[in-house]
Amino acid sequence: MSVQYEEIGYFRSPYSDVKGMPIQPVGGTDVEGRIELLPEYQQGLMDLEGFSHVIILSHLHKINGYDLVVKPFLDTKRHGIFATRSPKRPNPIGFSVMRLKYVTPTYIAVEGVDVLDGTPVLDIKPYVSDFDQCNADRFGWFEGKSQNATHHLSDARFA
């Protein structure tokens, strides 16, 4: 079996280099960008304006290869890739929840941008708290560290 996806559009963001970019959307709360959809997908934006947030799946196109054990941005110890949010994954898929500012016929404006300019977008889904929010009670090695994502910026370790 082979799995293949095509981009539906591209991010326009202020980041041309991974160095200095937020490592999670919470670090780019005030950072605005937009997702420009390819013409054949623009009709799919209908009714999206009624949502405050969107889930964005993207292809991390600047990542080459992967590592099964990495030293993530928020720790000095190495962890298995699936216990991190590191971009250097077997399938470099980005996952971000962003505030939806507004919708036009050809693009959406978002806030909380943590991706490079030109990043291919694979999917857009509305965030619905009744579906997407859970009462997590364990945070593994992130415990006591996750709040640091608001001010920790990316370096070139995964480029």
C-alpha cells in the first residue's frame, strides 16, 4: 500500500528561515499569516468563517530524513520521536491549531503562525472543543516545560 497526499494550498508567513521561528503556535500568538488555497479547493472554504480556530495539517517541506531519537527544543535529554513534537519525523506532518481571523474566497487569514513561508498545507479542519478538547492528566517529560514554548524560538537543529 502506498499513501500519497497533495497540497491544497500554501502558507504565507513572515518566516523564511527556521531559526528564530516559534516552536509551537502558542509562541506565535500575535503572528499573522494566511493560507492561500489552490483554485480547485477554494470552494471548500464555504462556511468556515463561523469558527474561531482551525486545525492545520501541513507538510514540513524543509525537513530531510528523520531521527527516531531526538533532543527536543524544550529539553536537554533525548527522547523517542513519538514522545516529542519535533519536526524531524518519519512523515514530516505539521499540526497546528490557529485562530481564524477571516475568510476570503481564495485564502484564510490566521493567527498563531509557527510555520515557514511556502509550507504546503495538506488539510484545514474546524476546531470544535466538544470534539477536540480533552482533559489530559499526564504530560510525560513535557511536565513543567511546556509553558516555555511561549518564548522559546527554533534553532537550526532539525533543518
